[in-house]
Amino acid sequence: MNVEYQSIMKNGVWEIVPRAEDKYVVASKWLYKIKHVAYGSIDKYKIRFVARVFSQQEGIDYEDTFSPTVRYTTIHSLTSLETSMGCDIHQMDVKTAFLNGSIDEEVYIEKPLGFEVKGREAYVCKLKKE
């Protein structure tokens, strides 16, 4: 949890502000997952701080959605190109890729459980715009 929280703080994802009564605040939670290796033993424990966006209403809290995905034909094309050109492919995982997006709306989210700021218990996190 500390690593995830430090990553969020390092990237300046939000600022702590007083809760505005006329603004909707998206619920949040910690999401825990155990990653296993091929033969079943535990490889690592993963944790992410996530917004519970299912509580939002289209037209009120947001206008559209976007989910970046890749088509398998794109992957196949790139690996074929790589093979024919004799290049190497390297895989990487960007842990905070979602932080690179930009938003046009004012979005408020609950503070992460366990990381409350003393004296600001009634405050919320206002996501910063890019």
C-alpha cells in the first residue's frame, strides 16, 4: 500500500481539498490481488488504489468512457514485423499508466483508507487536470 500511495503522491495525482457539499465524491477502495506463477505458488502480492466508478452516473458525473485495448491482429502484425526485421521485442509494465490521462471535469475521490491526513479527516482528493 505504501508503494502505491507513494507513486500516486510522487506523480501529483490529486490535491487534498475541503469537501464541497454541491460536488459528488466518487467512492474508493484498495484492491488486493495475489499473482501466481505457472506451477501455482505465489509470485507476488499486488495492490491498487481504485475509484469505485460504478457509482457514477452518465451525463451527470461523466460524458464518455475510454478503455485502451489492443487488437490481437496488431500484436500479430508487430511480432511478424519484428521477426522479419530481426529486431528484439521487450515487454514492460507501466504501473501508473492511468496517471498519464487528462480530464476535463472536476473529479473528487475519497482519500485512501489508512492514509488520512491528520486535521483534514473531512477533506477529499480533487484529481488534478493534465
